[in-house]
Amino acid sequence: MNKIEKILLIPVILLLFTILGCAKKNNPEVMASQEETKRVYAVNTYITTPENLDEYLEFGGDVIATSSIDILPDATGKLVNIKVSVGDTVQKNQIIAYVDPSRPGMTYEPSPVRSPMTGTITSFPLSSGSMVSPSMSIGKVSTTDDLEISISVAERFVSRIEKGQNALLSFDAYPDEVFTAKVTEVNPVLDTTSRSMGVKLRQDPPDNRIKIGMYCRVKLITESKTNAIAVPRASVLTRNNVDYVFVVDTATNSVEAKPVTVGITVDDMVEVISGLTYGEQVVTSGQTLLDNGSFVNIVSTEGGKE
């Protein structure tokens, strides 16, 4: 090859390299491969620590008196000379009203109506002149210093209720406070109409701010776990009927999909029975785009405090 041919060959070689370089640069598969190796996903994470979880059922309940007795007169006639009103404290056998049993042409001594127990008048709807009889309740007297919360439990939850379980109570009158209670009575018989079971609780400790007739929301704790590993519900994904989470390797900023076995769920937290240990960093947001080995940029981290 002479000198002139060599000189002419050099531009051709350069042109070929340029064409090959452009082809490689514009090749979609090559570009996708390069892009994939550079892709980093923004995620939020949660660091696992020992936690206490309380699984609970929620019910609505009414505050009632532990003991409440109807007031019954001993005679038929007109109710007269009422001596009490709702809210008054009375003693056992204290006279609270009289019944005039007189009839046209016949006058009798008024018959006293006595309180059947020591307590507080919680109901007295009748007024003077009302006709009453021995089988008719004219009011109620209750013990207001010892109250109960009455709830109805649907049949499907009956197996999860036991005497002695703890509960948390909240009242509209005290929206920022939580009161504690215990299950003291579980009715062994279900109501055949509503298919529900009656359950009673008592405040522990008692609080005199709570009044008869108040409505309360009850969180009845059915199962408690201590020192459990728990993660936010959103962090658990399911594929092919297998639950798993993405765990961050902070040394490489990459993730690994780990299969887990889950237990109870409380609010937004899920117990992890196996598959995780304390201190692991689990992806809670942005994980739906991840695969094994994906690189991540951690935006924020929660948990990690014992």
C-alpha cells in the first residue's frame, strides 16, 4: 500500500468508528442497560425496634349503675307530696313521696313511698296527681359511686372475650383523655334476637367525673405482644402468596427482598414473627418499583428508638 492510499484510508477508518459509536449510543438495549445501572429510587424507611402491640376490638358502650332498683308504691292511688327530685341522695326506707288511696266517698290515710336502698335518685318522671299502682315503677334509685360500662359483643367475636381483659375508654366529654377499665362480667348466654353477648366492664381506677348515661368508645384488648418486631403495614408486599419486605443494605444503598411471616395487625403496624431482626431498615414508601439489588436514596427514616 502506497503512501497516498494510507492517507485516503485514515478518514474511512475514522468514519467507521464514528458510525459504530453512534450506533452503540443509539441502541435502545444498550441505553436501557446503562440507565438501569444508574437508576436510584427515592424511598422512606423504618428501623425495627422492640415494640409492644395490643390487638383490640372496638365497641360502643353505655355507663350504667352497678345497682339500680325501681321505686314501687304499696298502694293504688294518686301520687302526692313528692319530696325528692332527680339527683337527690336518699337513705334506705326514707320517705320520698305519698300515695293517696282515697276514693269518692272514702278517705284514707296517705300511704308513704319509701326508697328501697341508699343511693341517688336517677329517674323520677311522674308528677303530683299521677295515678300509680304497686306494680308500677315511679322512679329509680341507683348507686352512682360504683359504675359499670355495658357493651354488646357480636357473635363472631365471642371467642375472643374473657373476664379480666383490659380496655381503654374514651368519652366525648373528655376528648383528650383515655381511661382504663377491666372486663368484670361476661354473659354466658347470647341474646337470640341480636345474636350478641352482654359484657360489663368497670373503670380501674374509678373516676367520679364519669356519669351514668354517658356514651363511651371501648377498645377491648384481646391480645398483647411484648418486645415484638413490627413494621408499618405499607411496607409488607405480597407476591405469589408470599409476604415480603425490602431491607436496605446501608453499606451499598441497595435493597434485598426478604420473605416474612406476619402476625397480628394493630392500627398501621404489622407484627413480623420471622424474617426480620431488630435494627433492620425496612422500606415503607417507594418499594413497589424495587427489585433485588435496586439502589435507593433514603429520604426519611422513622423508628429506631427504644
